[in-house]
Amino acid sequence: QKEVEQDPGPLSVPEGAIVSLNCTYSNSAFQYFMWYRQYSRKGPELLMYTYSSGNKEDGRFTAQVDKSSKYISLFIRDSQPSDSATYLCAMSEGNYQLIWGAGTKLIIKP
Amino acid sequence: NAGVMQNPRHLVRRRGQEARLRCSPMKGHSHVYWYRQLPEEGLKFMVYLQKENIIDESGMPKERFSAEFPKEGPSILRIQQVVRGDSAAYFCASSPAPSLNTEAFFGQGTRLTVV
């Protein structure tokens, strides 16, 4: 069993829809939870990070962490074609050794 | 600020040759991390370096792989006697402090193909 599980997709939704992306994990010591966006042939770009449990909102993006269920989510409101990318979750116990999900490929149809 | 610069973007090597991947961190960043990404997989930590020091190389294969971050110049990831299984995208990241949790910047990656 992988330490971090993420559905690879692809997830295809129409423009304007609310998108929900998720990861589950097994290591209860994880404290930092990150979401990265990766466009094709590009490096990962940090979208949001959350420390411990709770919600964090930034514009159209909301990150949620439920440590009791070992489950994290990223919601994208009013999705745009430019949001089409692969979204990777990453976690750490508090250092530089990030443990990554495999990424979910998201396609927003105009 | 030019961001994290990696070169080359694409590298083709024959089996048995050496591959050298370069990473110039963002200005003011003295912490560099190398990650490897295989197709359809997440990134895997390889090595963490500060200027002239290897801090953690626990994710790097013991043989054929080495990394350095000299006082002057970019960080180098070196793979000797490459094999087909080394084909992957190699990303480096830099940060101003020893943590990638909150302020992390990745380069565009070097895509290594071994033929």
C-alpha cells in the first residue's frame, strides 16, 4: 500500500463546475499538506499548503484536511479551462522529505 | 528573479554513458532538493544539499548516482553508466530555509531518456 493514494483520473468536468480532488494517506505523523499544480512538461507549482487539520481558502481554491480520516481535499470553484493540469498532493512530517501522490489529471471542457 | 533554472530540459543518453543535470536555485536560496518523477507516479525525494554539503542523500541509489552543490555554480546531479530505468523527469527545488512545506519553488525539470 502506498503512503499517499490519489486517483489518477482523468477527471473531466465542464467549465464553471466545482471540482473536488482528494488524497488519502496512512502516516498519522504527517503535519503539512500541500497541493501542487503541474502543467504538461512543467515543474510542480505550489498552490496551497495547510498545517494540521482545517480549511484554507485562497480565491477559487479551498483546501481541507481531515486528520481523523487521513483525507485531504482540494476544491476548485468556477473552474476554468486554464485549470486543466495535473494536481498533486504532497505531505510531510515537517521537513523537506515530501511524500507525493501520483497526481490527478484534470480536464476542464469549455 | 529568474526562478529555479534547470538545464538541459531534455537529455538523451545511450546506456553506459554519463548524465549531468544542472540546477541553479533562486537568488538567495541556499537549500536545494532533487526529486525524480517516473511516468504516472508522484515525485520521489533523492537528495538534499546546502552549499558544499550533502545533508540527506537517503533517497538516492547508492551506486552510480552522486550530487554536489559547490560554493560557486549550480548544483549537479550526476548519473554514471546510465541504464534504461534511469529514464525519468528530474526536478530540483530550492528554498531559503530547510523546509519545502511553505515556500518551495521547483524548476522545469530535466527529462532524461536513455536509449
